[in-house]
Amino acid sequence: MINITNECNMKLMARYPDNHFDLAIVDPPYGINVNMNMGKKKGEKARYEKKGWDNEIPNKIYFDELVRVSKNQIIWGGNYFTEHLKPSMGWIVWDKQVPEGVSFSDFELSWSSFNVAAKKVRIPYCGFIGLGGKKRIHPTQKPVKLYEWLLMNYAKDGDKILDTHLGSGSIAIACHNLGFDLTACELDKDYFDASLKRLQQHQAQIRMF
């Protein structure tokens, strides 16, 4: 079951008891004021509306609550949140396989609570347009296959998954594809509507075949 809502993540987490979720996979703002139109060509129309969601990182209260409601966590951009996270050996490195000469990072890091050896996954970055030629919903949208890899390597059958920053909804599609229950929220109404539409279109397409 996929349950996604348009609300504050702190309100969502407050409704659940300790350790309710087996695994939280989250992608919070990195606080780097991401370039919303990275890769835009001269004269090209702006790719995304300017928003301020990446101006600062979540506070300690958010990370404490995330750890309270979930047994394990995978946190994208963990290198930006080290003041709020415990030392871990279970880091995950995403090799984006980006073309040479691009101005953004070749790799992205994810902190995890798992006491396992660090791992690297090579999955192509979806690019400015996205896989299949479709425009991306979110400027930091991650591939569905990346979330599928995380679920297949770190989740067990029957696990309840939490995402506090739904963004483009890639994790929702991955959970639908692999049969995991997901509870997720997105505060921004535009992103929420777009991710919900994306999920519904994917579900409808699957039913057709």
C-alpha cells in the first residue's frame, strides 16, 4: 500500500509510535541552495520555479524524530548532516555515471544506520530531461532504479518504508514495483501533485499490461 500525503513531515512522524517503520529512506534538503536550472542553455526557458526549500538543512529535532519512528535509516546527503548523525561504516556511494565535463558531482553519498561494509552502486543519473525523454518533476530527482536497488539490498519482505521528503515520487514507484508498503509526505503542493500524478500514471500503465 502506498500512502502519500501533502503535509509537514514532523506532523506525519508525530502520529506514529517508536520503531513503527522498518526503514526510512529520505532525501532532505542539503542546505546548498541548489541551482534550480542547472544545465539550462542560454535563451532556454527556466526549467523549474525558483523555490527556497534548499536554503538550510533540517534541524536536530527532525533527525531525532526520524530515528525514533524508524528502526533503520538511509539518508541521502548524509555528508551535509554529520553534526546530527552518528559515525557509521555503512555509507552508500551512488556513482551517477555522468558525462565528462559536467559541473556537478560524479558521486552522491548516503549515510545509513546499517552496520555493514560501505557499498557503491552504479546507476545512470537521469539527466536534466530524465529517462525516457520525460521532463523531471524535481531538480534533484533520483532514478527509480536507485531506490529499487536500495530496497533490494537493505529492506526485507514485509518491511514498512518511510520517506519524509517525497519530492518527485521515485521511491513511491519503486515501492509499488517491488511490493513494499510506503508512507511518505511532501510539503510543497506543486511537487506533491506532480508526484501523485506520476505515480498514478505509472500504476495505470502497469495495469494495462
